[in-house]
Amino acid sequence: METTKPGLSDYLEFNKYRAINLMHIGRMAAKHGPFDLLRDMKRYPWMWDLVKVNRLLQRLVDGRSGNYRTAVAMVLSGVVDGVIELLEGIFYRSDRLILHEDLLPPEIFRAMGLQTWVPELLGILLPMIVPDSMQKYLDAAENEGIPPDICSLPRATIGVAMKNAFPTPLAVVSSNMPCDGGMSSYTVIAQQTKKPAYWVDVPFDFKSERALDYFAGELKAMIAWLEEHTPGRMDWDHLKEICDKRNVMAELELDIWDMIRQRPAPMAAEAVWMSHLWFFNVNPGYDTSIKLLADLKSLTEKNLAARVSAVPREKYRALLWNPPTLHYVDLMVWAERTYGVSLILDSMSFNRQPFIDTSSRDAMLKSLGNIIMQGPMARHTRGPAEMNYFPDIFHMVKHFDLDMVWVAGHIGCKNTQAMSGVLREKCRDAGVPLLVIDYDLMDSRITPKEGIQEQVGNFMENIMKARRLDQ
């Protein structure tokens, strides 16, 4: 297996970010105090897994070098800082705490002066760090009668709620997205927390002007409801400031996307998708988010100017469709070294409506509403697939000069499972090689990492006729 031996500067960068992560954790511990921290770690046992984040750092930089290695470490460190900020919000601002679904806009809640916690966050982060960390919550939900065949993300979220391991909010806010499992999970969360809950309604036909006006009205009603049930009050000037800064982030990301169209790609994998996942969905409009994306753009520019490939001997360029393989999030580390595959972009990051019109209150709400309604798991599984599902795939293949499409075929996602057969036919007609990885998003008992590697290996060697780089 070909690896890139890190040099002295790479080891120094790794140790720098490992130390920064420990400093973030140590800062939280010192501020909170040892007794209060131990009490809260007993109250929220998942914190024990979060503090093991440097294990994930080690796996993600393994075999990588240069600006690519630095970018991945930098993005992960930014996520750690963001998680610490959310935890401190639970500890010190619980009088303004709400739980909200991951597809709803944190920009609005921040502009209202509210502290947020996203219940799905644990199901996304924990399996990356400790692959089997969500199994006890999945089992807890099933033991209480939750069907075992729904998506494991809402099922695990329900399990956390049933174990009373969420912070106690003032209110719960959700929507009718992205799927039946995700929507219904908030009924259980509201029942478990015994707090008032509000659902915003996303229209099925979400692309019309009528839908934009309707959903902007839904967001106005949500704001009014939150002002009734929490101390939060909308500060429209603050919302404009947040949205303006988010627009700066979007411009920086578009610059990065433009550069990774080049072959070989100067940046790839977690540096691209993890930066979008966290900083646009959890921390949009922060000065720290702007700085991180600016630094990421600078590292990408340096590689591009020097014609340095993020992945040494890049042979293939892939699109990942659906969320990444969370319990084996370092899949691309293995694929890069074994077959020279660069993951260029993923369906959770790609979007066509990055900017927010901040010219008026209504314009901001319509823009935010459009971003919500066209969220990746929302637009791809609502309405006709010929309009909302397939076009993005083939546009990305052409626009980013990709060699193949990898679908993370999460068995709990009935929407995309139903599309797989039609997608195979369309990819066959278009001459685009397609890999569907059968696995579960966060339950490694269904398909362990060795099973995922075997599926990728069979595809690369039998369909792509690739030779392993270690042979």
C-alpha cells in the first residue's frame, strides 16, 4: 500500500492541532470546574466519547502530508472548538436553551439570542470518534418499541432522548423534513422533555414562488412562537450581520470548489465535506468560520499553484452521494492509499443557492427558507426524482470531472434505497461507473469497516479495473 511519509513539519502540525484540541477541552474543564464537569459527564455520558477526538485526528491524518494533512487537522480542530462552545452553552445559558432539528436555520435562533442544541449532532459526531458509540442508544430505542428498520440517525436520537441524555430545553423546534423517521423522532423528544414543541411545514412543491412566500410565513410564525415560549427576541440587524457573514463563507467555499475542479485536485475529502457540514450547518456567520474557510482556501491555493495533488498519484475522482460512512469515516484515507481515489465532493455539501438576500426582513426569511427547503436530504427526496434527485448527480459528475459515483447506501434510508435501481440504469446509460455501498449509517454491526472495504475493493478491481497500489 502506497503511503506518503509525513515529514518533520507534518508531525509538528499534527502535534500542534492535537495540543489545540486538548487545550479546548482543558479550557472547558478549567472553566467549569472538576466537580461540576464530572457531574455533567455523568449526566451526559456521551461526553466521554467526545473527549477522545484526537483518536479521530490520528486516523484522518494517517498517511497524509503537506497542506492536505494540515487542512484536515485544522477543520477537525475547528469542529472541536465549536462543540466546546455548544457544551458551554448548555452549562451556562440553559435559561435560553432550545433543541432544534438539524435542517432548521441556526441563524434565526442566534439572532434571537437563544442557545441551541441539535439532537442529531451526537448521532453524527460520536460514531466518527468511537465507531460503536451509538449502539446502546439504538438498542434503547428498539427496546422501547421503535421500529428497527427506520433510519438509525433518528432512531439513535430517540434512544438518547429515552435515556434522558439530552439537556433540558425551554422548547423544541422541528419540521416535516427530511423524512418520516426524522420528523416523527421529534414527537418522542418533545414527549420525553415535556416541553412545548413547534413544527414548521415545508410544502411538497418547494420550488415555486408561492412556496417561498408560504415558508417565509412559516418562519415568521416560528419566530412569534419562540418569542412567546422563550426569552428570545428577534434582532433583525443581528440576523442581517449573521447572514452577511454567511455569504462571505459561501463565496470562500465556491472559490474552493472552483479549484478542486482541477485534475489532480489540490484539496479533497474531509477538508471539503466536513468544513461544510459543520460550519454551514452549525456555525454559519461566525468570524471564526470565515477565518477557517479563508485559511482552507489559502492552503488549497498553495497546492494549486505548486501543482501539488492532495492525494498522491490521484488516479480516480469520486462523488459521494448520501451522508458519509460515519462509523468508518476514514474510508477515504484507506481508498486514497489503496487505489488513489480522491473524494472531490459529496451530496450533503453541494447546493445551488448559497447566498442570502439581506436587503429586507422578508428577503432574508425567503432566502433562509429556500436554503432549508433545498437542503440536501430535503430536495433530493421530495417531488419528482427526474427534477430533484438525478440532475445534481450528473451535473456534479460533469462539472467536477469525476470518474465515478459512490452511493453510501444506508439501509435505513428508504427514499434513496428505492432510487438505487433507477440510478443504476441511468448511470449505465450515461457510462458513469456506480458503486452502491450496502451498510448502516452508524451501526457497524450491520456492515463493519472490513465489509465496506470489501465492497469498494470489488468495485475498484472488477468495474474500474484498478490495481491496488500495494501490489
